[in-house]
Amino acid sequence: MPKILKTMLTVSNLSVQFGKRVLFDEVNTLFTKGNCYGIIGANGAGKSTFLKILSGEIDPTSGNVSLEKGKRMSVLSQDHFAFDDYPILETVLMGNKPLFKLKKQLDEIYAKPDFSEEDGVKAGELGVTFEEMGGWTAESEAANLLSSVGIKKDLHHILMKDLDGKAKVRVLLAQALFGNPDVLIMDEPTNDLDFETISWLEGFLANYDNTVIVVSHDRHFLDAVCTNISDIDFGKMNQYSGNYSFWYESSQLAAKQRAQQNKKAEDKKKELEEFIRRFSANVAKSKQATSRKKMISKLNISDIKPSNRRYPAIIFEQEREAGNQILHVEELSKSVDDEVLFKNIHINLTKGDKVVLLSKNSQAATAFYEIILGNATADSGEYKWGVTTTQTYLPLDNSDFFKNELSLVEWLRQFAQTKEEKEEVHLRGFLGKMIFSGEEALKQCNVLSGGEKVRCMLSKMMMSRANVLLIDQPTNHLDLESIQAFNNALTKYKGTLIFSTHDHEFAQTVANRIIEITPNGVIDRYMTFDEYLENPKIKELRNKMYA
Ligand SMILES: Nc1ncnc2c1ncn2[C@@H]1O[C@H](COP(=O)(O)OP(=O)(O)OP(=O)(O)O)[C@@H](O)[C@H]1O
Ligand SMILES: [Mg+2]
């Protein structure tokens, strides 16, 4: 018997426009109970804007969003630092805003030194509502939820800022889940997470019963959790059932068929049917047949449209080649609080090395870059750059670069070195290559989307024509087309490169040398990433180095 799916959220005639740029043009769509929707689209297509409209953070130009009566929506906070000064348990309680506000009011009344009869009446009234909202059991529920996401009891009262990034995300997820929201909204939840935590999140969401709406550029993640894909393109939003791979392959097929004008309609139909049959069989065979996957029922591609994605032109050139001395690091050590990020690190970089920098601690690589660039200090040890080297850096957190109202042209001009480079035509040419053409090059840099900010940072890096590149998480925020263009640019680059990434493909295709920085020194090998991961001797050594 077919399941009757209940509508949770309705979007009607939604239009959004910034200046001349139309992001959404009369979009109508539904989100139903129990499904997990992956929102996809190029950088700057409007995904984050769409989520902000759903959650009421910003208003659309016209149209509306309605949540079913009596239902609650919650948002996974993207800002990992927003709750730093709050204890963990309280952070979770804040997830149910009306309840948290009421609790604060009650606490304030009871804390009054001159508690009056009037206060007593007021407290009594508020207490009734508090009880109705399940206020008295809230703390124990929050504690249970924390335990279920793997945060142990002895941590519940410490401050958020004392947790490492991965644990923080778990607390923020508990906050979003607190009070069992009917609709859970998440914007790029896998950014900054390591493989292990991502796979934990995939398992969690695949078995979560309520409606989930999630933006992500991570193919593996989308495939693991989504029952539906909503593609934002050309100001419209098209919804399809099936996971990401299904959407991707069928849109490739649609594009191919569109180009084959001479092929008979009948043959095309056959090809489509065969494709769907093969795909459905694969889904059914898949080991992770979770409760969600079983809901992927009717796959239909007759109305899938070929997508409109563009590749930025990323090319890194060197002003002049470096000499043979690149970077020498000796006895370098760094700890944060009581944790050793790395200790006694020795590295000698050779010209043309393409190093993937690994560590089990996600903060270690970032700390290493910041130290060798002179932005932070080491606890001990030294480093020395070759006199002919010039460095350019893609930091993990680029927010400081965009806290002003410069237009993109003015923004990029800050980094121009020669008179010629400072000229408008030249800057516009650069921006055009990074797909900011025409009017787009004149918008303010503080309204840029996550991926657009990274594209600007890449323009800045290209302009520096440095002979050493340092790159912390190249794939964060970028869409697949940009990732591919970036990946190719780094393979072709003739200078020296150090990067750290959670993207396996990136590491495998770019690196010729692997350096792992650990609390007990370095492991340093000239080989591919796969060879490094598979080598049994190295496996053993890695276990020892982190013990
Ligand atoms: N206030 C604003 N004024 C002008 N343009 C804006 C404003 N806010 C956002 N934009 C633009 O709207 C577009 C959509 O931004 P949004 O952040 O929704 O993109 P996104 O799909 O989430 O991209 P990403 O994948 O990079 O995160 C971007 O081009 C952005 O520069
Ligand atoms: Mg976004």
C-alpha cells in the first residue's frame, strides 16, 4: 500500500531578487514528513538564502513559506563559535527558544531579593505554562540527548569553548534536535568535520524520522542521507526523488540525449528505462538499506533537466621560480591547553614537492600553517623559508577578509602589486575568470556566499604569483565544478605546495609526498596518498605515533 505522505512545509510563489539578480522566480515546492531533502546548486545559486527564508531569518521579495500548524522547525547553527561562553547543557536547552526564554524569566523572578506577593502570582502563572511545555524534565532530556550524540556526562557543565571542533558540532546538533523538531534545517554540516564524524552524522540522519532539509556539496554525504534532491538552477527549484548519484547520472544522461537530435525517441525512452532499472537494482542491493533508503520509491527522470554549471578558470603561475632552499623546519612543537598538537617536527621541503599534510587532530595542520607564516608562535623550535620563496595562503577561516563593504573590484585591488594590475580592466578580467562577470563584479564583498568568498580568495592567490602555496582544506564551501578546476590547477602548478584536505580524491591526485605531524614527531614519505594509507608498516607506525 502506498504511504500517504504528510506535507510539513509549503513554499508558494517565492521570489527573491537582489538588485537585478533574480535568485528565485516564483518557486513552488513542498517538503513532506519523513523525507530528507538535499538542496544542491552552484556556489551563489541561493541555497543558504533559501534556508534563511525557510527559517524566517530573512524575508523574500514576494511569496511565502508556511509550516503546518503546531509544528516546530529548528536550525543547526553554522557558527561553531556562537555559544563559546555557555555551558554545554545550557547550549542544548537554548535549542527550544520559547522554553529557554520562559526558564530565564522564572529564574530571574526567583532570584529577586525583594520577592513580592505580585512576583509570586506571576511566577505561578509562568510555572503553569512551563510545566505544559515540559519544562521540568527539560534538563534530563537534554542530558540524555547529549549522551546519545556521544558527549559524556562529565562534560555537560564545561564551556563550549573548551571542546574541540568535532565535539562542538555534536553539541550543536543536540541543540538543533532538542525538543524533537518536526523539521531540521542544516547548511553544509560536514564542513570542518573529519571522516569519522561525518560518517557518524550520516548514520544519525539516515535513521532520523522527521523531515530534514540539508544543503551540502559533499556527494558521499548526500548519497548516504537523501531521499530527494532539490536542485536550484536558473532561479527555479526542481525536486526529484532519489539520491544524489541518481540525480547526477540522470542529468548527465538527459544532457547527452538532448544533444543526440537524430536518435529516435523510442530508443531514448528505452535507454532511460534501462538506466532506471539498473539504478534501482543498485539501490536495493546497497548494504546501507536504512529506513530512509527504503523510501526511495518511484524513480522518474522524464523531467530531469540538464544542469547549468560553470567552471572557474583557476591557474597558478609563479612570478619567478624559487631556488633550491624552500622551507626548513626543526624541532617545532605546539600544544593548545593540555593537548599536544605536534611535537619535534622536522621537515625539509624540496622544490616542486606537493605535500599533503596529515594529522589525526584537525587543529594541528591549521596551527602549523599559522606558525610557519608568522601569524602564531610555536612553543619551541624553528623554521626558515628560503630567501627566494614567496608564499600565498588559503586559510580555513577567511571571514576577516570580508568584514567590509568594498565592491569585489576594490576588494581585489587591495592585493594588486603593479600599476597595471590595479587597473579596472585587469581586475575585472581576473574576476570574470572566477565567474563574477558584469554587475556581479560590483557587488559588496560582505554579501558573498561561502563558495564565492573562496573564489575571491583564489583570485587573490593567483594574483600573488607566489612560488609556494599553502592550502588549508581546499574543498570547503566549493561546488563540484570549482573543486575540479582547483584540483586540476594544483596538479599543473610547477611550484611547491603544502595542503591539507578531507577529500580523498584531491589528496590522491595532487600529492607526491605525505607528511603526517603527530604528538611524537613526523612520518614523511614520498608516495601517493593511497599507498600511504594501505601500507601495513605505516599503519603500524601511525598507531605508535599517536599512542
Ligand atoms: N544582500 C545581498 N545583496 C546582494 N546580493 C546578495 C545579498 N545576499 C546574498 N547575495 C547574493 O546572492 C547569491 C546567493 O547567495 P547564497 O549565500 O544563498 O548562495 P549559496 O547557494 O548558499 O552558495 P554557496 O554554495 O557558495 O554557499 C550570491 O551570489 C550572493 O552574493
Ligand atoms: Mg551557502
